[in-house]
Amino acid sequence: MRNKIVKLFQRKQKKTDEFSTFKDKIFFRTVFMVMLAILCVWSLYSFIFYRNFANWVVSVYQKIFNLEYTAALDLYQRTFRNYEEIIFIVAIAIVFFVIFRIYLNWFTKYFEEINQGMDRLMKEDAAEIFLSPELFSIERKMNTIRHTITKQKRDILVTEQRKNDLIMYLAHDLKTPLASVIGYLNLLRDEREISEGLREKYLLISLNKAERLEELINEFFEIARFNLSDIILQYSKINLARLLEQLVFEFNPMFREKNLSCKLDIPNDIMLRCDADKIQRVFDNLLRNAVIYSFNDSVIEVTADCQDDSVTVQFLNHGDTIPKEKLEQIFGQFYRLDTSRSTERGGAGLGLAIAKEIIELHKGTIVVKSEEEVIEFIVTLPFK
């Protein structure tokens, strides 16, 4: 409780300190204006109510109207002397109006600067926003907002472009397996005297192409429903070793295609509390990536290591080293490491993005390393 009070006080103190320069300047400027007003009033009072002012007015009357001293003094008596208080009050009012106007112009200058900064935000001006030094905290926040909005718009445009490109690529890729399926089925229909072995071959090819077609269609569904912000995790306890053993067993046909072997090194007693279906999906994506980007005749290693409050699972495979700039983007939505966009390799680029989202929903982390033709994904999940 005490720590919360201290933090609240520090936060309030920080907010107060942000405008300390601004408040000090307003205070000193106000004091200066008050002192200036007092000085002006005292000067007016001294000028009007002392003899020098009367002598000066009488001499002006004498020169302008060619009057004798007595007549000029009498005119002064009737025009100034009898109305000295009124003249003094009017003079004070004029002085205060002028000083207040100057003070108001100076004060409202800050609002004009803020308003111009807001206009720049609305116009998406690329230039930095600059305000008076006293408004540095507001200037910093406005520039932060400007950078954030610019980045968000840029990210949205990039994501949208990638999504549109992926839809276009997938739509194009759909034609290849579909054309193959149609072609081989037509052969089976038209060739009545086809041998049993050839028939079996054509059916196998058609089946493989149909399965690939199903995968591509599923990619479309992934793109359409990729939004994990509303996911509710269904927690249960699982044996990590059993989960990974089952998953590796299901991947055996894919391993055989590239003559890969998978080495599991998982302690049998790791019980993990998680959403089993979604964690299985994460491991499925990581293992699938390992298969796709592994050299033929190589080994995939899956290991686990326990810490006090977390477990680390590592997926290691041997393949082309991933450049650093690609490592930084590898968890992005719709990012595909395989730029060739081969029909037989890779999907919509959502697997790793979805895996990262699921891991973070479990309060865990996922990182990737790649050097010397070794690719390693490291997943850390808390036990609780």
C-alpha cells in the first residue's frame, strides 16, 4: 500500500514538474506586468498632479491660442483642473487595457502554437513539431503521437499490401493443383485401357494435389479469421513429452519425404498447465517450419529444459542460415521466408505470427536464432 502511495506521489510530482518552467514563466511575467502597471500609474499620477504638468499645459495654450498667462491658466482650470480625477481614471484604464492586451497576446501565443501543432498532426506533416521551450513536454508528446500514428499507418499499409499479395499468390497457386487434379481425373475417365499401376499412380498424384489444394484453401480461412485478440485460453494440464511424441509421430510421412530424422530429448515428468490445443498448434507450426526449411538427410532436434518457474522448448534444424534482417521480420503477419512462393513450399506466412501470439497469451516468449546453417526456435512457457 505504501509503495502504491509513493508511486502515485512520484507520478503526480512528475506531471507537476513537466510544467514547472511554464508556471514559473507565467508567474514572473505576471509580476513584471503588475510592476509595469504600477510604474505607469505612478508616472501618470506624478505627471498629472504635479506643477510641471500644469505649467506645461498653460504654456501650450499660450502658444496655440496666443493667450495671456492669466487667460491660459483659466482655460487650464476649466479643461483640466476641474476634471483631474476623471482624466486620471481614464488614463489608468487605458494603461491597464494596453498592458492587459499585451499580456493576453503573449499568453494566447501558447494556445496558438498548440493549435498549429494539432493542425500538423491532422495534415500528417512529416516535419517535427516545435513549440516554445516552456511547452517541451507537450511538444514531446505531440511528436510521439505523430510518430506513433505514422508508424501505425505505415504498418497497416504494409500488412494490407502483404495480405493482398498473399491472396493474389494463393489464388494463383490454387490453379496449379486444381489443374493437375482435373487433368489426371480426365485421364482416368478417358483412358479405358489404362494399367492398374498407372491408374494407382494417377490417383496418388490427384490425391496429393487435392490435399495441397485443401491446405491452400485453409490458408484463406486463416487470413480471413486471423484475429487472436479475443481468444480465451482453455487451460488444462498436459504431459509435454507425450504431446511432442504424438506430434512427431504424425510428422513421420513428412520426415520420410526428405529423409529426415527427429531426435526428441524431453524429460517424461514435465507437466505443463496450458491450452493444449493452441500449444499443440504452436509446436505443429514450428515442426512444420523445421521440416520445410531443413536440408535433406539431416536431423531435427527437439529438446526441453526446466527452470524454477518455466520450461524452455527448443526446435533445432539444419538449413540455410536466415539473414539478420529476415530474422527481425520472421514473426510478422503474412511474412514468408521463402520468397520463391513455391506451390509446394510454405503457406500464407501466418504460422509463426500465430505461434507468437499464442505464446504471448500464455505469458511466454519465443525467439529465433540462425547461424552457421543452424536454425533454432526457443519457446519459454511459465508453469503457472
